[in-house]
Amino acid sequence: MDVDLRDLELLAATADAGSLTAAAERLFVSQPALSQRLTRLEDRLGMQLFDRQGRRLVPNAAGRRMLVAAHRILGELEAATRDLQEMRDGRERRVRFAAQCSTTFQWLPPVLRAFREREPGAEVRIEAVADDAPIPALLADLVDVALVTKPDVQMDRVELIPLFEDEMVAVVPAGHPWASRKHVTAADFTGVDLVLYDVYDQNRIPSFPLPLPPGARPARITTMPLVTDLVIEMAAGGQGIAVLPNWVAAPYVASHGLALVRIGARPLTRTWFCATRPGLRPPHVEAFVEELVARLGRPEAGLRAVTELLAGPPAA
């Protein structure tokens, strides 16, 4: 397919302006030249991209699909150009941050406040990474700092600072038979329907181990997007047992009539790490890491103190 950058600019400008005349003014070209270029592009693609509605040109299905690509590519080029200008001018003072299982960020504002007091001219960007896998994004220089807990085959290629442990619990309605129990075992999960975040979808590549004790044999597993409210509503409505971190589920207990049940005689925990690329970190990145460790890395306080630190109002 022969589509170049000027074609994408043409698509974006025409869709935004609604006419070739207005788009031509934005792009500083003549209207006939722009019309001819659009005709040649549609000929190469073998499809029309716009429908005329009155005096306006409106993207049709094919045009809307091409616009998705145009906005993505033009936006990335604009961001890359801005980043290069900052690098050229010595003004690149940003921290690109990603967190696995980023369903809630109640803990982030204190980190940002302390960081901005130390580095008032620096910028923090919260990045979304593909497949909830920030380690490859770190190694590809797409993020600078990551909060991680899930294993990754490339973990030995990054620097890891242990921060805290959190406990995974079963989330059930208050009237559920498990609600009065001190803990449940792997055998209790036999034949049970589960509701989990879609990062645990076993059809994904790579797939992550289920947050269950060894030997657990659940029946149906329903996976949901990384939106805690959806998982909570399913569990509260009796559509399955959810397994969530204690600090994520705790704020919903009273409002949704839930009970949180320990999984196993000993807590089922996972360790969180601050991950960065190896080597010397820029001062502003180092400052962000130090504040993240200071706020979340509290091993002397134990799980209860970390839970209290992280607990807050439910995320939207």
C-alpha cells in the first residue's frame, strides 16, 4: 500500500476541517492540488474515504479506519519531534512511569508531590504499555521507571528494588459460605466460578499464572478489563468469586456488602518492585525512584502499614 506522510496529513486535515478548501488552507496548498491528491490516494486504495453530506466531507468506514492510523502515526511523530527538541535544548527532564495492574493509583499523589518539590521543572508521564508488561517497555526505552510484580523472562536485565508485599484475597458477598471462614484452601476452589482481571486470561501470550494456591481447580473463569469496579460488581452480584489485592478490594467492603477471605493458612502474597534500566540514572529519574521507594518501600512496617498507605477511595 503506497501511503505517505502527506497522505495522512491530508486525511486528518480534511476530516477535521470538513472540506478540501479549509484543509488546503491549513496545509498551505491549493484546493485543486489537494483534491487531486485525495483522488490519487483513493485510486491507490481502491476505495473512497469520504462521503459528501451537504457541503461537508465526512469520513466513511474506510476513511475512519485510515484516520485511526493517521492520528496514531502523526501523534507519535509530533511527540518524537518534541522530545528531540527538548533533548537538543537540554530540557529533557521527564520521567515516564508505568505500573502493572494499574487499576488504582491512590498511592501516586504523595509520590508526585514530594518529587515535584525536589524537581519542580520535571514532568511525569503515566504510560500505558502493551500487554501490561512494562519490563519489555523498559528495555525498549519506552518508560524509565516501572512498578512491577509479575514475573518476566527478562527481569534479570533490569534493576529491581523490592518495595512491599500485598496479600491476594477472595472477594465474596457477605452472605457467602466462605465469609465466616478464617481462610480457604486450594481444594475449596474446585468447581468454583472466578472473576479475574483479563491479564490472567490463559489464552493470552504470554499468559500469567492464576492468583490461586497450587492445586486449585476452578471451573469457569470470567476475565474482565482492568477496571476494578467491574470485577467488584460481578462478585457482589454473585456471578463469581473475585481474587484481588487486599488494598484494592478493602474500600468496597462496606459499600458493596462484601467479605474478604484469606487464601491459604498463610497469606497468598506477591512482591512489588521498582524496576529501572541498569546503569547510572539521570538525576531527575533518580529523584523519582527515591521518592517511590521512600513512600512504598516500607519493609519495616509490614503488610498492614503498606495497606494503610495504599488504601483510599475506590478508583473510577
